[in-house]
Amino acid sequence: YWEDRYRQEEEYDWCKGYSFFRPNLTPHLNSNDRILIIGCGNSSFSEELYDDGFCNITNIDYSSVVIEKMKKRTSSRQNMKWLEMDMFELKFEDASFDVVIEKATFDVLYVEETDYWNPSPKLIDSFNCVLAGIHRILTPNGKLISLSFGQPHFRKQFYNQPHLFTWKMTFIPLGDSFHYFIYFMQKGDSSNDEKIVEKEVLGSIDPIHENMDDETCFDNLEFD
């Protein structure tokens, strides 16, 4: 599916573009951070981040087609790196990055799910596998940043596992009628329920209604 799509498509942004997240994202970054973007696709997100002064960026995607196209498209950005790599098999040394960013890449893990309230063993294993790899390649004070449609109710069960991951989870909800979320997993301090919410503005969100609108947006995709 993805190889064929990327041969025909030049650019697409899942889950909003860089400008939407920028005000709440860049304060959490330093210009000298070593940043990894997983599941980069053909989004302009990393290009705009680079042009904003965050130039030490490595992008990975398991599609060889999109990686080659993006290398050519961004050839003028000399410090930008593009690597063909599966997020489940991160081939980097331990503590290689200060920041790992994913934008809607984790959302794809839900494609085959039928009940978001009761995640399947496959989804649990997939999340734990990719998070363990990210945790390993982050520096002791590094952070994972996840930009997503996914509601906190459905994500904190994966992100907030202090027996597996030594990070503190916080999040920021964005948007009005339709919500997006920025999750921050700051390594070096285990999460607990008292540390989960960064902005308490979630009272108007209906978990069932919101779930119907966001996670299920991937249900009509076919990956065969």
C-alpha cells in the first residue's frame, strides 16, 4: 500500500501540519537536540522544523520509495538525514537521540482494532515493542513527543508504564470540536496518575464520541 501510494503522492500531512503544533512543540526543543522523526512519510513537518532552526534531524520510514524521494526533495538541507528503517527495529546505538517525535505513526497501529477500550494482545505487544526501542535510544534525559488524534484514555495505558519506562508523561489537548494531543514522555522520572495532565481542559470531551471521530479515521485504509 505505502510504496504504491508514495510513488504517486508528493506530500501529505496526517494529523495537521507543523504550524498547528509549533507553538506548543518548539518550547520543548533545543536547537542542538539530536532529533529522530519516525514514520516520516512525505510530510513537510521535518523540513519546517529544520527551517525553524532545529537542524540535527534524522528521519526514518520503512518505505524505500519515500526515503529516496525525500532525500532529493530536501537536498539543500545539508544536515538532514533520511534512512530506510522499521520503527520496530531501530538500528541506532543506545542514547543516540535527545528527542524522538512521531506524528500519527502510532495511530496506524490501531488499524485492525475493533474495540479501543479493550486493546488486543497484538496492539499491546506492538506498542511495547516500539516504545522499548525508543526508550533505549533516548538519552537519560531525552523525551518522546507524540502528536496524535488518540485520546489520553486510550494512550496512557501504553505511555504510563513505570515498570517498563523511566519517563514522566504529560500532555496538551489542542483544538475545539475535534481534539488533537501532544504527549510528552520525559525520560528520567517515572509517571504516575498525579503527573499525567499538563492542561486540565478535558471536561468537555466525550471519550466515546471523540474516539469515534479520531482513531476510526484509519479504519478504511487497506494495507495489503
